[in-house]
Amino acid sequence: MLSIKGQTIFDENGKKLKEIGCPHRVTTSELQRVTPTKLLCEKCSKDIIDTDYFTEAQIIEILNKDKETCLKINPINPIFNFKE
Amino acid sequence: MTGRRFCEHYADKLVNVITVKTLSELNDYIAKGYKHVYIKRRINPELYSDYDLMTFKNKQTGLYSTGRQREPYMVQYGREISFPEADWDLVQTIQPYEGIHPETQSWGAYIIPKDLEPMESVYIPDLIEDFLLTSFWDHKIRADDGVGIWTGKNIQVDKSLFDSYQLIG
């Protein structure tokens, strides 16, 4: 399970994977779906990975390759554990 | 899937609005001098699921079962199920509504706290209206709580909070 504390994602060993934060404060309705698993943010013309459709291992692999990858994280997704 | 409370952290910061769902409760508050907002509940089309729920009857045993399609598909824990025509009759297909259907609860009322000033923000622990909070796969999730503004006549629910529920970045 991936943990999210504040704006930071950690793997199950407590290793920091990424700081989540959008300088444009983009919201879901502003994103355009490009493929079932990818969304486009028109503000930066960047793809956003829809984590609803990825496993925990896939997300870790994506972030290990590029920490700047933008993610959409649904708090209802059971692979994420939100901590106070 | 059931709905979700997502903004309970506002409960300590804002005045809380009480929701009532029976006439006796509503009349009690009116008799005590409270203002209220009566809400006629409606279907929100955004809360229909993206899948069909099919009921099948086994031709041999006569027992019923439910599924999403006749063709094989995966369910939880990697299990595959199917309902081939040779073995199963289709009884009915419905598109589930994942809010609270108005036939189940046709109205509700918000009780306005006596000292609440117009344009003041409120926390609503039990939303009467059906709003889409988020989707997960083919399920739709209802917002069970919310924040709104007391206009003096109505409570305007802040829909922008639903849109910022998912984290992006």
C-alpha cells in the first residue's frame, strides 16, 4: 500500500516517492481524457497518469523513472492510505 | 458502492446544519421557531453507474445470480465468471443508481441555526441532495457531506469542493 501524508507519497518501506502539488491548482474537470489511463492537462500540456488504473508496483516504477510524472489520485482508491 | 463523507474537517470550523427526514422532526423544529429549507429530492443522472447489473436464472437448478455480462469477466481475487446462454436465462438488466433514489427518500429539510447570518458558510454533515463526489472504475460515489452558504432563503452547496476531491500533481 502507498501512504500519503500531507502532500507526500511514500512506499510501504517509508521511502519518499513524490511530492504531489500542482502550481496551477488544476481540478479534475479541467483534465481531458486521452486514453483510459491518461489525462491531458492543458495548462502545462502534460500527461497525467490516472492511478485508478495502475497497481501499486506500476506507480512505484513510473515514479522511480520520473518523479516529475503528474498523477491523479482518487482518495477512494484502496491502494492509497491517507495519514493525518 | 456507498457514498462518502469527505469534508468532515469543516465540522469544527463552521456552523453545522441539522438534516431532518421525518415530518415530526421538522414540525418540532418549526414549533421551536427554527427556519428550515425543504428540499424535494431528485435523481442526479451523473450517479447512474457505468455498468449494467444483470439478473440470471440457472436453467438446471432454477437458482438466481447476478453479474455484469454473459461473457467471461474477472471479479475480485482473480476469479472469472460468466453466464453462457446455454446455462443461464437473463431475467432483467438494470443500470444501478448509486445515489439515494427519490423513491426511497423523497425529501429532507435543513434546519437553520437561529443565530446564522445570511452569506455565512455552513457544514452539512448529511446532504439531502445527490451530488457526484467521484467515480472509481465504473462506480459512482455520492457526496454524503458538504459545505454550503446560507443565502437567507436557501443553502447553496459548494460544488467546487467535489471537483477538488482528487489529488492532482
